[in-house]
Amino acid sequence: MRNSRSVRWLGAVVLALSGLACGEPQTDPDTLTVKTEDGTDLPLREATPELHARFKEGDALFDFTYNEADGLGPLYIRAACSSCHQAAAKGPGAVQKMAVVDADGVTSAEDQSALAWGHTVRPYKTAGATQTIGVPPGGANLKLSLRVGPAVFGRGYLEAIADSEIERMQAEQATRTDGIHGRINRVTYHSQPNPGQPFQAHQPGDTNLIGRFGVKARIASLDEFTADAMQGDMGITSPMRPGEPVNPDGLTDDGKPGVDVDLARVNAVADYMRLLEIPSRAAPGADGPRLFSEARCAVCHVPSLKTRGDYPFAPLAGRDAPVYSDLLLHDLGTGLADGMVDESATSREWRTAPLIGLRFFTTYLHDGRVKTIRDAILAHQGPGSEANDSVTRFQQLSAPEQTALLDFVSSL
Ligand code: HEC
Ligand code: HEC
């Protein structure tokens, strides 16, 4: 659901639809699409009428609230994508993570067996489940952390960026002498094949893909992320991710026998996110970009990277993607560490957050621990962080310069 104005009306539509089975998209996209006044949930400016229609179809499915008859559960965290990515922006829904850590309180422990049901709290049950997954009592040295649903707008640009650009960033940073040296999260494809995707042919077990999505860049493409989110956050299985996540009741299915949605539905939701525009940006003053660069923010938050020429959505092919991220993992030290390992990313490593539409957020950083951009910058500093020098440079700016930099970042 997008904004408070539309909540009641949309709620009524969702209720009316919730009794339907949903192997196929059942919603009439036109009835569900509400234009947000704030402009976080809009299609690419250069989208053709066909792409507009595709966008609307996926938008409705992104807002769809699943129930038991649709295959929700047996355990779940929230029942709609938009609960955690409201109006395609950040939150308010979040996921509670847990990890067993060594005595240092930071390093992920070798033995994670205390977490028999995985690293994710799944607080709600349906479809015959009797037990949820919570934080196990006592014993293990557990580190708890939160992940707030990141914004999904502008993610088509992230997917379209050429592999060679990300590799170039890694190579350039490797020669730096100031301690900033991001690295690619090389990831494995953990899904079944998706023949509906024209621009990739990943097979189960394919390795060496460039991770781009998730706060630790653990997944390479938007369709795989969609299937992963359906399965992991809602218990909605698909041909790409046909199994229910393990659960204490040992349930292997839910209120809807077999896989819950088809590939067409996964791809419609993925295409919606591919087609989401970057919210409009005011023309920057001269000082903001200069200070952003002088404080070395731009080393990690790279203003722009080139997209591949053969990306299937023409508006995103062969152009600049102004995403303010290098898509690399950086060690931000012990202060932000969460104990979690995602593919090759360690407890202390995070993907450079794309600086897109920040003025629409109410909290910042992966766990939403701070409420202002200034505090987000200060939180980059800590023992072992690659960003320490950058934060010091920010602190050394005069008050008006700091304001100019913060205004610039919030305008992105
Ligand atoms: C319970 C809350 C929740 C629900 C429901 C949810 N997400 Fe997310 N989403 C998150 C969190 C938390 C992350 C970061 C997870 C990570 O890094 O592993 C995330 C990350 C993402 C990303 C990656 C964004 C980026 O910046 O890399 C995409 C894309 C995404 N979700 C799409 C979806 C879709 C599609 C659905 C519905 C099928 C969905 N999510 C449902 C919480 C949620
Ligand atoms: C060494 C690389 C690096 C440098 C240098 C750096 N950042 Fe970041 N930045 C990151 C990473 C990684 C994250 C994600 C951290 C997290 O979510 O916990 C991030 C997150 C952020 C966020 C929060 C975004 C969100 O979605 O919540 C803001 C704002 C930000 N950086 C601004 C800046 C500014 C301004 C500077 C310069 C003063 C800067 N950063 C310097 C890597 C860097």
C-alpha cells in the first residue's frame, strides 16, 4: 500500500481479492494503481506504453497481500512485499536476523548449530503450523540484528550496470593507499533455472556471479531476489524456489498444494522493480558535489556507472546509471557488524548503499539505527572501518560546508 490516503480504499480491494487463488495474476492492474504524490513509485521516464503496462501489472502484484489459500506460510514475516518496501521505498517492515558469534562479539562462529531453523526470525504462522521461529533461549553467543527493507526504486539501474564497470571499480580501489578497497561479492545461483529471463541463463550452482542485491550483495539478479523474497519472507514458493523454508513442525507444504506462484508472476514483480524510476533530483549546487568528492564519499558512493548495451529494457541500456554506489562490499568495522555471513560477505562487510531517494526515508543504514543523514555518516566510523578517513574529512568541514554536503545527499 502506497500512502495513507489510499490505504482504506486499497485495503478494501485487497480484501475483495484475497479469496482468489493466485497462481496467475488475478488483479486488474488498473484498479490497483494509485499514483503516489511523492513520486517514489513511478515507472522509468522513458518507458513506452508497453513498459507502462508491464510496470502496472507488477506493481499490483508487489502490493498484493497473500493469505493462506494463496500459499502464505506455513511461517512468514509479512504477507506483502510492500509491507517492507512501502511505495517502493525503505521499510517500514523489517527482518530480524540472528547469528552465533565468537567471543569477540563480531566474528561469525564456525558452529551455527544452535540456530536449527536458520538465521531468520519468522514470527507468524498459518496453514497448520503450530510453532514459529524466534530467538532461541540462552546458551549460544547470539548476535541479533535488524534489516529494514531497503528501497527497491532505481534497482533496474543497478541490475543493468555492466559487470566490467564493477570489476573496474574493484581494480581501481585495489591501487588506493587510503585503505578503501571494496571487493565484489562473488555469489552462487541458488535457484532453479528461469527460462523467462532473456538476459541471463543461470543454472543451479553457477558460481562467480557478481552479487548486487541485498545489503551484503548476496544475489545477482532481480528475478532471483524476487523468488528468494517470496520464499523467505512470505513462504510463497515458485518454480525457482520450490521448497518451503525449514520449520520446527517439519511442514513441507502449506494451504495451497505444490508451488504457490508461477514464473510469470515472479517475472512480473521483477520487471516492476526493473522499471522503477529513480525519484526526481533537483539540480545540485556547485558545493555539494565538490564536498562529496573531497570527503571521499564518492570513492564508494560512485556517482555513476555505465550500463550494458544489451540490457533488455531499452531505457536502461547503454547509459549512465547515477546510483551513487560501486556495488562493492566494504569493511565498515566492528560498529556496524552483524555477525551474518552472506555468500562471501563477512560480518563487517556491507554493499555500498546506493544513495537514491534518501529524502523519502525515515531511518538510515541497514538496520535503521539512525534517523538523520548526518548520524548515518558518523556511524561509518569505528574500529577497522574503511570509511574512517572519509568521516574525519566530513567532520573537518565547516558547519555551512557540512550543511551543503548533507543537502546534496538528501537531494539524490
Ligand atoms: C518482512 C519484510 C520484507 C518483505 C515481506 C519483503 N522484503 Fe524485500 N527486503 C527486505 C529486507 C530486510 C531486505 C534486505 C535483505 C538482505 O539484504 O538480504 C530486502 C531486500 C530486497 C531487495 C534488494 C534491494 C537492494 O537494494 O538490493 C529486493 C529487490 C526486494 N527485497 C524485493 C522484495 C520483493 C519482490 C518482495 C515480495 C515478493 C519482498 N522484497 C518482500 C524485507 C522484506
Ligand atoms: C568505504 C566506503 C564508503 C565511504 C567512504 C562512504 N560510505 Fe556511505 N556507505 C557505505 C556503506 C557500505 C553503507 C551501508 C552501511 C549499512 O547499511 O550499514 C553506506 C551507507 C551510507 C548512507 C545510508 C544510506 C541508507 O540507505 O540508509 C549514507 C547516507 C551514506 N552512506 C553517506 C555517505 C557520505 C555522505 C559519505 C562521505 C562523508 C560516505 N557515505 C562515505 C560505504 C561508504
